[in-house]
Amino acid sequence: MKWIASLAIAAVAVGLLGSCAHRACVQPEVSCQLRYWQVVSTDVEGCWISEYIAEGDVTPACDGFDFRAVQRRTFRPVTLTYRYPLGRPVSAKAPNIIITPTRKPLWLKIMDRSTPPPDQCASSRLCFYRK
């Protein structure tokens, strides 16, 4: 009788673990896609100085962070937005730096969709490609 109870417990455990393993297999992989990060530099009072959208890795440096920016917004004295379609190496140094994951900017998605394949652009000087 004891072996029937332990067999039932084992069957339930296998059923539960099997469903968890199945859920783990269904989750999408993002390892082959570029990740985008919002990097916000603030002053000591917490007021935003600038905001960057970084493409790829944000690596710590000795006194800040290094990354490749595709967009930058500054907030003082007026808000200005700069776009870098090819990316720009940046070294951010500020009293406070906040890094959070974000989505690819809409303007960059539109630009990537509208870029023709390289063979259609071989003779044109107006083509603009991202690295």
C-alpha cells in the first residue's frame, strides 16, 4: 500500500515538473537581438540632465558607463533631442546614473524597415545604412 502512495506522489511530481519545463521551452529567446537601454544622468538633487537610448551593452567604466547611443535628449535650458542612426560611442559620467531596459525607438524601427537591401543601393549615393 505504501508503494502505491509513493507512486502516486511521484506521478504528481512528474506531472507538475513536466508542465514547468514545457513553459520554460516556450519563452522567446532574446539573445540574438540587440537590447536597448535607457540611461538617465541626473544631478545630486535628482533632476534629469540627459537621457540616452543605448544600443547593446552598457559597460561600467572607472567613473561612469560606456555605451553606444542611438538617441540623446538634454533637458537644460531647453529640451533637445539628437538622433544617431549609426550609433555614437558615449561615456556617461554624472553623480547619479539610472539604467533601465527600454524598447527600440520608433524612428529607428521605421528607418530599418524603409532601408532597401544592399544590392538595390549599389549605384545610389543616397542610401543610408546602419552598421
